Amino acid sequence: MDLEKEDQKLTPGRDVLLMGLIQVFVLFIGMYSYMKVTRFQVESTLSLKASKQNFVKAKEVVNTVPSEVAWNEPASAEKAVREYTEFVVTKRPWLLSLDRIIWGLCFLVPSYFFIRKIARIETAEFTDSANGRDILAGVATGFATFCFVNVASSLIFFIIGKPQSNYLEIILTKNLFLNWKLLGWTLLAIAFGAGIFEEFFFRGFLLKYFEEKNLGSIGLFITSVIFGVVHFNGGSYVAPILLIFVGLSFGISYLKTGNIWVPVTAHITYNASMLLAGFLLGDRIS
């Protein structure tokens, strides 16, 4: 009897360790796959761009766009990513949606395969419907989170100064001002695409397991930290720290309601608020 009680005390620790290992494995597969596909996407897009321009200025294109990017050389990789980012935002904004689809496939497919099928771990009910109260709760959570992040970042930047943003943020705020076409594509990709795919992954797969094991508080902290770290793509270290609090907000909304569409709606609202601010204010938002 005593051994049975002792075993029950140790079970939560083993559960956290087991799920931690599974999550690290799935994260590694997702990030590795996404990195490889993204590199191919960058190279193929730049090559297509070069071939089209080749009819006009062949020599200039050959000199400015390499046939292969030296990804192990930071200067070459940064130049390629910047050129790709500027081309997508200014000329092919629909590729932003393709990028979110790729992200979803790279992270959700291994999550479903290893977490749901092999480990047989419960996931969120993605077929749940959302009523008006759920939608309003999500919108309120997303907008409140947006306001909190902007106030907090303003205070932090007032103290330490405005840090350098990553290139995507710079080029987006520069071109989004009163640009209806770009706003439409970014709302589709960054608001809805990221909102759905990321919430399915972070809350629907990762957080749900902890909640099933009555370890919601631990899972909330772990998944929120992962959420912030995964979003670091250069620029300020303040951004991923603030995004940990964003993850906490979305995670709490899921734990409180048990409906995955509440944090999805919150995420969509949060991202859409950021984009609308950029649409109305342009680079003055920074």
C-alpha cells in the first residue's frame, strides 16, 4: 500500500519528464523540417525571380542573386533571407500564406503522429464548435493581450531604448501603411494562419497533455516558454520574453474554457490588432 502511494507521488514527475522528451523530439523534427523547407523555398523563389529578370539585365542578376545560398556563411544567409523577405512582402504577399501552411505541416504532422498515434496522448477536440460567448471571450482575451504587450513594451523600451526589430517586422511596417492588398494577405497568413496552426500545436497538442494529467499549471509555464522561444527570429530579446506572457494568456484561456477555439480566436485577434495598427500607422508604430 505504501509502495503504491509512493509510486503515485512519482507519477507526475515521470509524466512531465516523458512529455518533455516527446515535446523536445517533436519540436526538433518540426524545426528541422521547417528550416529545410524554408531554405528550399528561399532558394527557389530567388532563382525564379532571377530567371524572370534575366531577360532584362542578365549580368546584374547573376552578380546579385547566387544560384545557391551558402547557409553556413551568416552574411550570405542573411542577404538571401532579406532579399526573399522584401520580395515576398512587396511582390508576392501570397507566399506568406504558403509559409504558414508549411509551418503547420512541419509541426502538426509529427505532433499528430508521435503524440496522438504512437504515444496515444489525448489532444484537444479540434471538432468542437464555438458559440458566441466563446468567440467574445477569445476576442476580449486577444485584444486585452495586445494592449498589455504594447503598454509593457513601451515601458521597457523607454527604460532600455528601442532595440532592433527583425527584418520581417521592418519591411512589413514599412509597406503595410494603407496597403489593402498586403493587409488582406497578412490577415490571412499571420492572423488566421498563425492563429489556427500555432494554437493547435501549442495548446491543442502540447498543453492538453498536461491538463489531462492535472498538471495544467506546469504545462502552462512550459508551453508558454516554448511559445516565446520558438518565436525568436532575430532582433530584440525583449520580444520572446513578452511572447511568453502572450502564451500564458492564450494558455489560461484554454484551461479555463476547455475549448481550443477560444485561444485560436484570441491569437487571431492579437495578430490582427498588430497588423491593423501597422496598416493605420505604418512605420510610426515602432
